[in-house]
Amino acid sequence: MTAAKPCDPFLPYGGRGHRDPRPDQPALAVERLRTRYAGAAGWTLVDVSLRIAAGARVALVGPNGAGKSTLLKTIAGLIPVAAGRVRIYGNSIGACHHRLTYLPQRSELDWQFPCTVADLVMTGRYVHMGWLRWPRRADRERVAEALRRLEIAPLADRRIGDLSGGQQQRALLARALAQEACLFLLDEPLNGLDESTRDLLDDVLSAHTRAGGCVLAATHDLGRLAESFDSAVFLRDGQIENQFALRSEGEFRYPPRHFHGRVES
């Protein structure tokens, strides 16, 4: 994905600067990953290996408790890696965190926090600004463009607690666009949305990957699987059980018939 060459922010988060993507490396490479939650008796993820090229939209599917959210959080650096390796554009977790954005399920966020939609979207710029810096003109322009792209510019000054579910999801994706991240990690981004919002999010994510970005999204929405993604990864009991393409020579095709019955919990 073409983006301006990053500059180290003033007082960067975690004391880390920004590393550029390494040439000829995939957007995401996970090798024999194992992880578990603190206090858990067994592994939550077991020997998970996954490689995703830039420009791909990949669905992460499986029953509740399969480890989808855990995998996304581990890649995002929110859960420590117990064994194995994760590389993002050839760099270790955290080394190019400006290139990655993680959008959790809406239910995990405090929507009563007293901030506006524009404030929420501006948080996507913090990774570039670092600590103790006010937004610059370029930051405000990125936020305005993201709000426009998600068709929520009229809601910029509205409190996030007053938004509908679809508007909340649009605001979260606008935050990712404002960050200018390349790798999007999305947890149930289409859950409970109306058709118009789903269509808009599909359009935005499709444009993102056409520009060279990458999307890995956990989803239960199998009805739009082949429409919204290029390939799917089926996860069960913390392990990858199957992977398959959803497109063949530019044409959509649905996954094997048995797949549909195995995803539901």
C-alpha cells in the first residue's frame, strides 16, 4: 500500500520508533503460534500458522470460542506470544504498530465515554503524533477525509454514546482510515449492521485492499462471505482446520457445502 514515508513521532508510544515494511515480505506471517490467557489451563491457540499477502481480504471464521478474537488480539500485541513468531510486514509485533490497526467488537468499548465522533477518529492519529502533541493541520485533514469517506461527517460533533450501532462501526473504521494503517484486524465488523452500512463498509475495505492494504476479519456472517472476502480461514479449538480461496480467476465461489454447517456454534 502506498503511503507517505513515516517519521518517528515526538515521544512515541512505548518508546518505539516506526520501522518501514521490509521489502518482499507478506503483510502478515504467523508461524507455529501458541498463546493462552493468564490462568488458563490449556492453550488458547495451538501451532497456528498463517501467511497473508498485501492486497488480500481474509475472513476468519469458526464457532464461538474457536480462538478468532484471541488470534487478532495476539497479532495486535494485546496478548503475549507464548511460542512461535508473528511478523507484520517483516517486523516483530510493535515495531511497525503505525501500520496496523485493531478494531474490537463494539460491545467491548465504552460508548458512554465523553468524546465526540471526531475525537474518536482523531485517536487514529495518535500513533503518528506521539505524546504531548496537538493535532496538526495534516491530522485534521486525515480525520475529515475519513469521516467523509464513511459518510458520517455531519456527525463529527455528536457524542459517541448517541450513535446507532451502524454509526459506531462507521466511526471505528473511520478511525482506522485516519490512522493510514495498512493491516486491518477487525473483530465482527459486520455484526448487527443494516444492509446500507454493510455495503459501505464492503466498498471501503475493497478500496483499501485494491490500494495494497490487507484485511483480516473475524466474522459469523457467512451470507456475504464470498462477496466480501478473497479467502477464508476456518478455526476450531484454537487450531486452523481449513483454508480455502473464495475467488477463482476473478469469479466468486462459495466454500465447500460442509463448511456452512460447521461454523455455527
